[in-house]
Amino acid sequence: MRFSNGLDCAYGENAWQAPARFVAGGDEADALSLSQFELVEGSTPSYNNLTEIDRQLQTVTHIAAALDLAGIPDARIACASKHGNPCGAAVASDPATALRQMVTGDTQAIFGGVVMANFAIDGAGAEILAAHETAVTRLLDVVIAPSFRPEAVDLLARKRGKCRLVINPALASLDRDSLERAPRRRHVRGGYLEQPNYTLVLDLDRAEVFAERELSESQRRDLLLAWAVGSTSNSNTVTLVRDGQLIGNGVGQQDRVGGVELAVQRAISAGHPTAGAVAYSDSFFPFPDGPELLIEAGVDAVLCTTGSVRDDEVRRTFLQANVTLVQLPDAAARGFFGH
């Protein structure tokens, strides 16, 4: 079943918000339009499933665009999200590693979540999604991929169609041109707000780097992943990545130090070492308290914007601890999203 115009959902965000439906209204030539996705197993997607897929597309296409711009070819991308924010993400050279790192990123939050990959899911991949490092079957709400092998469908299917398997072959060829360009609209009482889409792609070669040593290739890759995840999560966000794996995403915090605390806490709760990780903040640090917590956690490199009256103090805090600092102007690179 293709997500064609007028697709009826059981209800909206809540059970009493009915009727609800998908109404196509974008670029029909867009291979990643929701109307181009097809359900191959499970019950009709819910309203919340469709919003989750849309948010997943923002994150996964930004990861792919940043990797393409950086000249990192053939990366396997896997991302899990819950309530619109990534709770697991990984970039690896092979599908199995990407899936393993994704499902172990946040072992609690991924239950009941939505997964998207830019590669076909076979039986071995389905086994990782369902059972890797868990004593019980890992229940997922939606899995989206370019295609599924028949044995993967059998492994992932749940009773009463509760795991929806969705395909779109275009996911297998994502690059810097895969970002959505159409304006974003948001309903407000009496009308709607409209703004250009979020189409920034991080180019580390244009950033200012403050460090005694150059960024390693693994740090560059990790910063790209951290940026793509954090900049498409509900701000304020601070994101931790280590060895190609999202280990902590501190999303939706009213203060930036709270985002740091949450990201570190989630990483530790999932059993991940934070020493040697990189961090991304979707805007500048207004005080050195957030940087001090990142230093205490053992973070090696940090990406954030400039624009605070305390930029010099924040910079000194990182450099005195021998932490590499990568910065771009706030007006050009702030990543506020999902307000």
C-alpha cells in the first residue's frame, strides 16, 4: 500500500482526534515524498508514525548530505527515533555494524521506536533489530528501508500488524541533493507560519578550529554525525557521539547546561564511556558551566557556534583542557529545530 493522497489514519495524535489523514501537497517528483513510501507489512501507519517518518527523513538526509560533502562514500546509516528525536544513530562501513551501534545507543528509548536505514534489511539485520543485546524481543513500531528480504519480514512482523515495514528504494542513494527544499509550514491559530526548510549542510573545512592538533578522520566523521542528529532534534540540544555511534542526545532543554547533563546521563545510563567522545551544541554556550561538564566527561572535541558575550571565556575553558573546539557563527550555523 502506497501512502497516496487521502491515506486514512485511525486517528490523529490522540485517540479522540479523528478523522485524520495524509493529504499529499508537495513536489510529486520528489522521490522521498511520503507519497512515495509503501507499506509492505503491518497495519496502516498512524498519524504519529507519519510525523516520525518525516522527522527521520530530516535527520537521515542531513547525515547523508554531510558525509557526501565531506567525501565519505558508501556509508551505511541507521537511525532510531522516539517522539521525533533520534535515540540511536550510527554511521559504519557495513550494515550489521550500523544496526548494532544504533540499537545499543539508547537501549531503553528505542523500544516502541521508529527505525530508518539507507540499506536493505536482510535476515541477519532483522535479527539484530529484534534481538541484539536484549533478553526480550525488541518491539519496534516502524522500520523503513529501501527493501526487505522475505526472511526479514517474517522476523520483524508482530501480532495484529503492530510493526509496520515501509520501503522506499530512493533511501539507498542519498546524497547532498536529498534534502527537502520545499518551505516548511506550521499551523497556528488563524493561519500558518512559513519559513525556508532547514537545508544547512555542515562543512568542517569552513569552520574555525581551535586546537593544538588537527582533528582526526574519526573525529571529523563523529562531529558530522553529532551535528546532523543534534541539529534535527528539538532544541535546545547537546549531542554526544563516539566511534560512529550516537551515545547521548540531550534534547529539548530550556538551558544549555541541562542539555549537557542529559546527554551525559543518557550515555552513562546506556553503559557508554564518554571519554573520547565528541559533542555538538546546536547554539553557543552562554557560560563555561556546560563546557566544564563536557570536559569532566572526557570529551575530546566540541562543535558549537559563536555569538555569546562570553565566547572568549568559553574558548579558554576548552583550550586549557586541551579539548579541540570547532566553531561557526551562530547566525549562519545555529541549529534550532522543532520549536
